[in-house]
Amino acid sequence: MLRGCIGTLEPKFVHTALPEYAVISALKDRRFKPISQTELQHLTCTVSLLKEFEEASHYLDWEIGVHGIIIEFRDADGRNYSATYLPEIAEEQKWNKEECIESLVRKSGYQGHVTTELKLSLKTTRYQSTLCSMTYREYEMTLRTSTRAGEQLDGANGTCQYSAS
């Protein structure tokens, strides 16, 4: 069950952004009640590192399960809207591309009709991601190992591996 989901599309240094966004996601995502200390032992934290951003030629120029998408558009009143879904969202929700785009337009806060004209006006950026997941127990083991052996977590190639620094 999802308990928080916050991130940024801006380039950040992982070693400083990860602790910041972990706290924001756990305690300040207003869509969820803050995570309690008693929940920690049951949690798995997944981090999506976004990469390979490229402008799509059309709002349907992306692949479900491969690309995340960012849409940006302006309504008739000149208000700007934008929203993103990670690569796994459409597949998890069992959406086709059209359903995903319509949901993303709604996620942006737009409340008007989602017309073909609006969809054709979307600036669409596609990207991929590398996922790294860790349970709370694995995190505790990492702390003990790091303290003893001076090792650090290395997320190279989308895995959670230990490597000596």
C-alpha cells in the first residue's frame, strides 16, 4: 500500500535529495496520513531515479511500462498545467495510453473537457527510471554494516548493492 510519493523533476544530488524527500514523503505528503514509527518495520522504500528525458513527438509517443511522461499545457484562459506519472503507473493501473493521458490531465488540476484538441496541444516529455527498493530491515542491516565496515549503499545499475568506499 502506497504511504507517500513525493519527488522532483529537477536535477539533484542523490546523497542530499534522498534524505530530504524521504522525510517529505513520509511526513508531509498531504494525500496520506504521516507514517508512524510503529509502521517503519513493515515498510519498503522505493526510489525512482529518473533518466533519459526526451521530448515526445506526440502525446502518444511513449511506451507503457518503459516511459514515464510529463505533460504540460495551457488552457484557453492562459493557465498553465503540468503533471507526471512514473513509468510503472500506467501498467499498474491497467490503463491504455489514452486513459493514462486523460488521468494525467486530471492530475494536473485541469477540470475542463479533455478534448482531442487539448491532447494534441500537450507538450509531452518521456523518460525512463531506475528503481531501487529497500525494506526497513535491509536499511537497519545497512546501518550496522556501514558502521562496522565503513561501507556505503551503492545504487549502481538499479540495484541495492554494498560496495566499499
